[in-house]
Amino acid sequence: FDLRSEESLTSMAPCPSDLQTLRQLATRLGDAKNELQPSTKRAAVALIFRVRAAGGSGAAPLNVEELLKGKAEDESLAVELLYILRTSRVGDKWSGHVAFPGGKREADDPDDRAAAARETAEEIGLNLESDDFLFLGQLDDRVVTGGGRIIPGFFLAPLVWLQRSEVTPAITMQASEVAAWRWVPLKALSPEEVKFDVPLQISGHLASMLVPFPCLPALTLVNMPSIDLQALEPLEASTSDPHVLFRLWGLTLRATSDALVLGAGIDRELPWPPLQFRFRVANLLLAACCSTQ
């Protein structure tokens, strides 16, 4: 999806509401053909949205089809996105990270959708292929990185569902994979909430793409964008643990941004610039490069 074109930017209303964002996301996913990259390894994750009354204990009692057709608009309704916190494990570069439910596509998974649905059922007990959920579509592939490096041939497929039942099905966590879960309102996922406070040293092809002089080791020391995710009241309906830190960054932040940009336009892009150097001069150069994009 190329939303940097003049046509796509001018065709979208400024500052859409969260419901309008969800509606536009569903429309664009339904109309577009996503780009699947040639890969030697794939993973698939589920972006699960729900709509509930602010302060309510579950999903809002509304007709999802009417909402997607634009027949429901209520400022008291909050659109939320589900995240998990992965269990910390020695030797797993992604353990302890905020993520979407999902995982590696296995040989017997017929497609990315099946892989995301299977992994979600295993990790948090939600049956995405039941009548409780509506499949909206698939975002473009994302290249997978780990430890500051691009992993050659490894791509992530983000797929999108919307909860259609009034009551959110019970979430049952697989302790070996998931430490906590949290529903996060879209209004909290804004560029204004982004901070650059995740230190990382990038290397290899990733460094050559992002750093003007990757041969200088000091310029590979960067701070990555992140958002600390807060849940809505009442907390018992929004998170399994209100005290644990949910710091969204990396690939999950970029997939979140892809969904928001598709639904609300380029102004909702989260990781832009994509990083900050620890040296002011390098940041000035990066800002100049970004302004020409």
C-alpha cells in the first residue's frame, strides 16, 4: 500500500475519529491486494480490534456490519487493539517483547491467515475463525529484524480481525509464550506518544540502509522509537496485569503504524523518523533526508 502518493493523502479526511480509522482500514483491506514477498521463512500475526463503550466492561453492543458501512458513529465508543507481552526466555531474541499474537508459519498451514489463527488459539485461546470475529484482510509483508540486523528471507505477515461479539471471549494465556495481555485504545497510538528510548546497535544491511556512514561505529548506536501502552478503565476488562510495562517498539510498532496509516493517512505514521542517533549532527542529517522523502 503506497500512501505517500498525493492522491492517497488528499483523499482522506483530516484527523479521522477512531471509528472512521477502523472503517477506512476495513475498506482499504477489502479493496487492495497485499504484497507478499518471496521468502524462505514466514511468520504471521493477528491484529485484533474491538469496539467498546468507554468505561464499559466489554465490546459495545453494536452491529459490526453497520459500523463498517458508516451507520454507527458515537464518540463514547473506543476502538482498541490487542497486544501481548511475550514470556522472557533465555536465548530468544524476541522474548519479553510486546507483540501481536502469532508465530512461525508451519508446513501444514495452508496460508498466512491459517498460521495467525492457529498461533492465536494456542497462545491466548481466541478462535479467530469463530462467529465472534470478522476477518478484515492482510497488510503488506514486513521484513523481520532481530538484534539490530535484517534476517534474510524472513518476512512477517500482519493479518487483521475485528471482534463482532458483544462480550469479549475469555483470554487464556499459554504461560510458556505469553506473560500478559492488554487492549489499547487507538487514541493512545499517536505520533505524539512516541519516545526514542530503546537503545540499539544496528549492523549489517540494516545499518547500510539507515546510516549515512556505517563504517563509523559511533553512528550505529541509535535510539529506537517506542510507546508505553496504557489500558483504559476498567482495568479488569483491559489488561491481565495493570502494573507490568508494555513498551511497544520494533517490528510490532511498525506493523501497528502500517494499519494506522492505511486507516487514517500518513499523519498517523508512528516511527518517523525511523530512529534517532545519539549524536546531534547525525540527527540533523537524518532530519534533512526525511524531509526530502
